[in-house]
Amino acid sequence: MTQLLDQVGPERLAAFILVLARVSPLFAIAPLFSSKLVPMRVRAVVAVALAIGLSPVVAKGHHIDLDAFTLAALIGKELLIGLAFAYALAALFAAVTVAGSLLDTLVGFSFGSLVDPVSGNQSTVLAQLYSMVALLIFIAIGGDAWVIEGLARTYDVVPLSDFPALGPLVAGANTVFVKIFASALQVAAPVLLAILITDAGFGMVSRVVPQLNVFQVGFPTKVLVGLILIGVSLPFVGGWLAGELQTDVGVALHSLRVAG
């Protein structure tokens, strides 16, 4: 082991550890990379492989201070940058899941719940459907390659030896958090509008014909209308997801500014 460390060099080893610290959050919270469908050992191997591939490139031309306190601060900085980048991507999938949860409540599928295989959390039917469809679209449009390319570009914004400005970083995280609910409404808007119109129609029918059991007739009708509108609107989610993915990667890179 000592001979191996001598061959690699302490500065190269430090660069590898710093790159691994930035890459690791991607496999903890980012979509697809953190999926429970992928075993933990596989995720660890891929993270180490990415760090091995990136570290010689991003460390070229940069001197890394090997002082224990400075190195610890750099590792903490790398973890923070990785978390900020992965958080911006995770928020996109969180918006899709929130949209599915909203529709579950209005359509009536919230009465039953399942375990989402993507996140491993308890999830309702439509939330799981939207989550799986978003994951499939993410793979189909090459989102994994975009994410890795975006992660590599973070080193152009914040090199290994520099620190980001906390102000823009916090502002970017706040923007992404607020955008979760706005994006969820965008995804669910067509179905939400149709369900609200259906509820209003049955409300008028119940006033005109009070003898009619509106709940017995209205519940399956709402389910039918909801499923039809979901089938019609889901294909448009692909284009929306591709555009939002590029936007979120851009926001993440924009919020990572070098302090100074």
C-alpha cells in the first residue's frame, strides 16, 4: 500500500478524494443515480470510477494544499458543491412526484398506496406512475450523460482549490425549492382543470337532481376522466422534462460562483 501511494503521489490522491467528495452526492439524491433499483455496491463502484476518470483532468494545473485543516475544508466544500448540483436535479423529479400526488388526491387513488421502487418511499399510484415515466424519459433523452457532463462543468466554475460564494449558492437552492411546486402544477394542470370541471358539473347536477347519488356516479367518472387526461398529457411531459433538465443544470452551474 505504501509503495502504491508513493507511485500515485499524495497530491493526486488528495485530488481523487476531493473529486469523489463532489461526485458522491450524485449517487445519494440525484435521479436515476440514487435509485434503489441500483445496488449500493454498484453505485459505489460507478462513483469511484467517475472520480478516477475526472481527477487527473480537473486537477491539472491546480496545486492542492495538503495541510490537514485546509484539506478538510476543501472536502467539505466539494461535498457542498456536489449536494447543490444533485439537489437541483432531485428537485425536478420531486416536482413530477408532487404532481402525481396532487392528482392522486383529486382523482381518488390516494385511498391506496404502494412503495415507489425508484425512491423506496411509500407512494400512491399516480405518483409512482409519474415517477417511473419521468425516469424512463430521463434515460431515453440521455439525461444521465447530461448530468455527468454538467458535473464535469462544475469544475470550470469552481476548481478544486477554490471556494464558491455562499450567497448565490443559497439563492439557487431557494429558487429550485420554490420551483418544485410551480413545476408540479405545470405537469398536473390539464388533469387538475378537467377534474375541477367534472366536480363542478356534478355539483350542479346534485342541485338539480338531489335524489341522485352523486358520489356513487361521480367517483368512477372522475377516475375515468383523470385516466384519459393523464394518458393524453403524459407524452408532453417528455418535452417538458428535457427542457427543465437543461434549465436546472444551468441554474446549478450559475449558482456555483467562486467567492471573491
